[in-house]
Amino acid sequence: MPALRCERCGWYWYPNPRPTAAVVIERAGPGGEPELLLLRRAVEPAAGWWDLPAGFLEPRETPDEGARREAEEEAGFAVELTGLLGAYASREGNTVVFAYTGRPRTAGVEAVPDHESSEARWVPLGEVEAILPLVAFTPIRETIEAWCRLRSARG
């Protein structure tokens, strides 16, 4: 959508994408295989589909702060961010997702989903491909695919 211009005063309004943040929370599963945490959405849009801990940034919040906040709210535990995975745009939702990798600050912690999620599941790297078609949003799917490539390259 192009910028809108007021005919009276000449002011432009730009319908810029809304910034969001997501975090791929990972841990070593049984046998050391990497696992990531997925949440099943309990709310619309895309109720019943898989998602990462993610959401819109609050005013004056940086993307890394938003990623940590969303993880704590939606997974129920604090995370340590380990890197910026990338930024992914969504034309459908007019958003930009700043995607991070992270791990639980406390070993052995289990997710306690909030009201936005009906289920939390640790998914081994080898099983992620089967779940990708059930991931709610294109930029989240792209984020998970990037994480899979990164983890597969590390071996």
C-alpha cells in the first residue's frame, strides 16, 4: 500500500509494517539432539496452529527486549538470547519479525503456556520438517526453517 497524503495539509501517512519479535527457544534433548519449543495457538488468528513465542513490540521496547518478554509471558520462563537469527517480513499481516535464538535460563525448566496457547511441545530437530505445514504464519515458518539450517550446519 502506498503512502496516503492529506489533500488539505500535505501530510503523509506511511502504513509501515508493525514490528514483532520471536524467539526460537532451544535445548538439548535426550541423546543431545537439539529441540525447539513450539506453542499451539489457542486464540485467533490461526487457533490450533503451531507458533513460536512471539508478539508485537511494546512502545519504546527494543526487539531483543520484546523477544525476552514474549518468551517469559508465553512459555512461562526466562530465556537468554543467544543470537539474532534474522528479520522476516509478512505481507499478509504487514509485520516484520525480528527472530532470535535463545535457551532457558534455568536448565530442566518446562514450559507453562499462557492463555494464548493450549499446548507447549519440545520438538526434536529431526521432527520439525513434519510440523512446518502446521505452523501458523509464513515469517514464523521461515524463522524455524532458518533455525533448522543453522542447527544442521553445526552438526
